[in-house]
Amino acid sequence: MDLGLKGKKVILTGGSRGIGRAALEIFAAEGCDVAFFSRNQAQVDETVASLKKRGGKVIGSTFDMNDSAGYPGWLSANAEKLGGCDIFVHGASSSGSQATGDWNKSFEFDLMGTVKGCETLEPFLAKSGSGSVIIMSSTAAFETFIVPQAFNAIKAALLTYSKQLSQAWGPKGIRVNAISPGPISFPTGNWEMIKQHVPDLYKATAGQFALGRFGEPNDVARTLVFLASPASCYTTGTNIVIDGGYTKRVQF
């Protein structure tokens, strides 16, 4: 299936591992030019080398979301380097910093990072003519998950922001959708650490998937890329749950 992504300009934050890295690999394979950041220079270098094998333009750099004041500048500079922005995915999260219980980091990284990203890139996305934003929520937003914590509440707020932004930006030709992954396991990820240090929680969670296993980054990335692409050009304002049957609610 041709997703219509060849030549599209993608800015994805937090892209050196996990879901972000998997999505970048697919975007690059589809012929996109991509820009991303990570806090770790070695991970940036390895990711750039891998993506460049796909043939498109790749811009990777180090950046830390603790520098919230510098974030809009990073976005604008990289949109200029790419020659525009057709697709924006803010993947940088307190979860990646093992700070899901930190209210300030969850607010700044997940919520305000998304808001600042959208506001900064709005002119580029509108100029695109086929602008697309993917907002990263989580099943922790709408189903009781482990303990009350900042990450869960902030991801819930992002669902409301996503829906309302899709209505405001639709007339500008910009689609806005959210995805809500369930627990995803990968090397160096949070669930691998939980497996080592809190094995009972890991086993209890593993037993709750209808499909019988934890999700992997590619399980989410493939849906993310499709939803962001022109192949899904009439979809906006939705939230797609990608969780292997982890959540049990009935959705109408």
C-alpha cells in the first residue's frame, strides 16, 4: 500500500529508541525527510546512521526537554532545515526519563511540550496543505493504572487537547489525532526495568493482554505512521487505542 509519504517532512521528538525510533525507521523507509532529537549523543549518532541507509534527509541532534525555553527554537530551526513540516509527533515524555510520578516534568515534557510544539509548527503545518499531528497519549489516561500519578492525568488532558485542536485546525487543512499505546516492552525501556526489579507487577500485567503478550514498538509505530500519512487523509479528531486488548472498557 502506498501511504503517500514520499518527500514528506517529519519532525519527531524523542526518537532514538522505543516507539519513536520504530516510527522514524518506517517514515524513512517510506521516503520521508526526518528531524529528531534525543538526550544521548551516542544514541543520536547510531539512529542517524541507521536512518540514512534509507536514503532520505536525516537531521539528528541532542536536546533535553528540561530546556523548555529552548524547545520552540529547536523546532523552528529544524523545520527550516527540512524545508517545512508536514508531520509532527511529540514523543518526548516524562516516561522516557523514568519520571512518571513527577508532576512538573510530566506537565512540561508531555503537555506543554505538545502544546508548544503545535503552536510553533502551526505555520509550517498549515503551509503544507496536508499537515498532520499525532499526539501521544496512553491507556493510562482512561483506565486505572498502577497508582495515581502525574503521567496518567497529563495523558488524559492531552486527549481533550487533541480533540479540540482537531476542530480548530481542520479548516486550515491540518489533521490532529491521538494514539494511546498500552504497556510496551523493549530493551532499555521501563517495562524491562520493571521485569528485573518488580517481577510480580510485570507478571500480573503480562497476564492481562487479550493477545497474550506485551506490545513492541513496531506494533504502535505502524499504526502511528499510517494515521499520520495521506493514506488516512479523512481521519481527524480520533484516538486510536493500540494495546493488544489490555484495556477492558466497552467503547461506543
